Amino acid sequence: MNDLRMVYTARMAHADIKLAPEWKVLLAAEFTAPYFTELAELVRAEYLTHTVFPPPKYIFRALDLVAPSDVAVVILGQDPYHTPGVADGLAFSTGSKNRIPPSLANIFKEIESEFAVPCIQNPDLTRWANQGVLLLNASLSVRSGEANSHALYGWHTFTDAIIKSLSENYSHIVFMLWGTFAGKKEVLIDSHTHLVLKSAHPSPLSAHRGFFGNAHFTRANAYLIKNGKKPIDWR
């Protein structure tokens, strides 16, 4: 297989990309596919000629923090935050010194409502990732100020493969799909083997149309406990 890390490190703007080793095996066919070669070259060129987020070393951060066998919950975002200093490689997350983004603020409100406990007001969601929550964006990079600007580069093919591979090779994972875009990924998941939770997006524009009150976090924990897994401390 060669050292895949060297391959995509060289391609992705020479970043020191880290990846949990299990992903190398699970996604070996993706990393060596022609579309990924093209994707890597497009993204590399973007980093060399434009301002792109997240920092190159964080492109695969979600996959570095959670090995596939440790995934308990998948939360799917669309693409990284496209404003400077915000994207940290995890969907809905940002650095602890930043303001809490509006969608994440609504996520915290829902958690507080479900569990009747205050959330830690820290937008860095590494604490969730460390418990097996894969915070995956459908696109793993974006040009500054241009939402979805890398959506057609091939990232969706790659992240669809991640979702499908998790569905096919593991069991009893909770997939949280918020909003119309994420909801379409349901076709990639075996709902007999996993729990698929769908609702409106937590954005201020849509949270009141079905995100608030969806009970996704308590339902996720109940499912995990039922299937012999450790619940997530969502605070």
C-alpha cells in the first residue's frame, strides 16, 4: 500500500497531516482512487493560491481524534467555517478562545433542555471527539468567505465513503443528520444496524422548525446504553 500518510501529506499542501491508523485501512481504496488524486491536487492549489480553512494540519483532524472502531456517534456538518480563525477541523467546533457560533449555541441550548444541566460554555468540541463523537464535515476544506466553495472538488465522494464504510463495517452507531443536506445522507446508512436521527438544522434560521425539542442527545445515549456502549457526556 506504501505509506499513505506520505502520499496525502505531500498532496495536501505539505501539511503534517495525522490520521488514526485504522482509517488508512478502512479507506485505502479512497486514498488511491483517481478522484482523490484530483481532489488532493485541487485542494493543494487552493492552499497555495488562496486563503483556505481550516489550517492544513487540521484537514483530517476529525479522523485523527476518533478511530473508526471508536465511533459511537456521527454528527454531520456541511463544510468548515469560512471566516478567519474559526475552523478547527471538527464540525460545529471552534477554538476555546472564540465566541460560540450561533448553531453551536443552539446545540448547547437543546442539550441543556434535554438533560436539565448547564453545558460547558466552551466551543472546542474536542471533549466530544475524545468520547467517540465523529464531528465530520461533508467538505473538509473551504475558501475564505465562500461557503461550499470546495463542495464540488470531490470531498463529498470521500466523506460519503466514510459514512458508508462505518455503516457497513460497524454496528450501533448513532448518526445525527440535521438539515436537508445532511438528511440526504440517510441513504448511505443501514438503519437496521444503526440509529439515524434527523431533524431541522440548529442554525438560527431553522432551529425553531424542529431542532429544538428533537431529543437527539437523550435518544442517542439511550441507544448507546441499550447496545452496551458508554453514553456521551454532552456537556
